[in-house]
Amino acid sequence: MAKPQRILVTGGCGFIGSALVLHLVEDLGREVATLDSLTYAANPISLASLDRNPRHRLVTGDICDPAAVHALYAEFRPDAVMHLAAESHVDRSITDPGAFIRTNVVGTQVMLDGARTYWESLDGAARAGFRFLHVSTDEVYGSLPPDGFFTEDSRYDPRSPYSASKAASDHLARAWGETYGLPVLITNCSNNYGPRHFPEKLIPLMILNALEGRPLPVYGDGLNERDWIHVEDHARGLVAVLERGSLGETYLLGGRSVRNNLAVVKALCAAFDRLRPEHGPHERLISFVADRPGHDRRYAIDPGKAEREIGWTPTKSFEDALEETVRWYLDNEAWWRPIREGRYTGERLGLGTPAAKA
């Protein structure tokens, strides 16, 4: 199969999406249309290096808008779709699950319908080569026992509104493949980290709090385990699945870097003690706070299928790349300062519903 040259990426102004778009355009020379509704977690500045690049265009639009989606398919005429747009923060899903159902479930259905209509209009090599890659999360599988690992055969067992909405979107993608023959691929990834990460998530939140000498809030006992993958390794993995994955298959992309949350925070403290010692020792800033409702104990991915079948492997060392991530935030205040002073100031999220708070 020829490598897709024109790719429609949804959610390309988000954390993972921007890393993917930059990789596609700057590293691989592909032509990309980024469809993004520019919600709170999106940041067009992440793609500023592409502002004058003729191979990239940013389309502001909603994946839940059928007319806009169908029109973009017909006008851009992609060789492939990489569907990343999603509401993604578990804490926010606890407070406002409806937004997650709308974007993650309805939005995926609209994208799939648009892809089906467009794909059915194609013929010959264009029809045979078209791909729809649906990007999802390991959270759809629920919580693992100690030392367990998710594989592509793991049973779905979502525990939060976020993971339930992503599980539903995975099932929709598979259903469009089985029912309509749409050439679908699915990936489920572990926790991402790296530059341009919206600071509601663990690592960027801790980095900015440590930089300001603020408390480092750790949920519960801090021993919940996650498998960490650098966002640039993930972007490479998505392209590998798109180009070399078998139709209808699911591939799990993980970094083989399982750490508990407390260990991650302590590693960040050690990095700050080396790089910005003025608030140190930073471990004194760690504070244990009430746990997240329904907090899954362990996620960990066995990426062996992707490694064997498509030749992808993660390349980043967690400890080295974690310090690189800290350095990026230290060097890029212009990226995060407007967020910190406006859209999200570091407050705790997900402790209840709006009705309960009222």
C-alpha cells in the first residue's frame, strides 16, 4: 500500500494531536488538514511553526457537526483520517459527563459517517488505500491486578465516564468496519507525557506547581500505577499503525515504563532540585489529597503485537525524557503562562457534580 500523503487529523491542536501533526508535516513531509474546535485544552500555538507551511491547514470546526465534517471530507479529499479529537480528562468527566458523551461518542459517529460517505465515493487505488485510524486509551480496559498487563484481547471494563465514552467510540469504529466495510484501525495507548501538555494532567501540573513553589497534590496514597509513553514515541507509533497495520486490527502502544504516581512526582522533584533548586528540596512540597472517585489502581500495556507486526518500539528513556520535559516547560513559559493565568490555574477538578457543589 502506498503511504498516505493527505491526512485529516482531528484534535490536532491538542497534546497528542499537535505532536502527531508536527511529525507528519515537519518530519515526513505529508499534507495535513487539522480539524479542531479549539476547546479549552487546545492550543494553536503548539502548531505555530507550521503557520506558513503550505503542507498544513488549520480548520476550526466541530466533529459533532455533520455538515462541516462531510464538507471537509469532500473538499480536502484525504487519503487517511487519524481521529484523535476527544474530551480526555477523567476528573472533568466526573463533573460533566455529558460533554464526554457528545464529543467522544457522537463526534466519533459523525466522523465515521463522513468517512463512510467519502470512502464509498472513491474507486480504484484511492478506495483500496483509504484508512480510518481511531485513537483511544488503555483506560477502556479498567483496572489491572498487581503485575498485570493489557493486551489486545483484554476485556473492556471502563470505570469512569471518560473511559466509558472512549470504550463506546472504540465499539463504534469496529462496528463501522464490520457493518459497512470501512477500513478501520484502532490504537489504545498508555499515559502520554512530553512538551505542550495541558497542565491539568499529572506531570505538567506538578512541573508548574514545583516551578512556583506550590504544593504537589498526590491522590490517595500515590501508589496507583501507570505506564508512561513519550508523546513523540506515540506519534511515531500512530503513523506505523496507519501505514503497516492490518485492517480491522487493534494495536496497543505503550512505553514499557510503569511507575506509580508518587514515584513520578519524586522523579520530578529530583529534576527540579538539579535544575531549579530555589524552592527545594522539592519533595517537601508533596501533599496527599483525597483520592479521585473510582480511581483505577493499575494500567500497564504489553505493546508486543505492535513491536512484532509493525516494527514499532518506544525509544525514549522515561527518566531522561522526563527531565527533557521539565526543561521544555522551563524554556517555554510563553506557551503555558496564558493557560495558567486564564483557562486553568491549577485548581482541583472532579470532586463532584455541579449539582452536588451547588
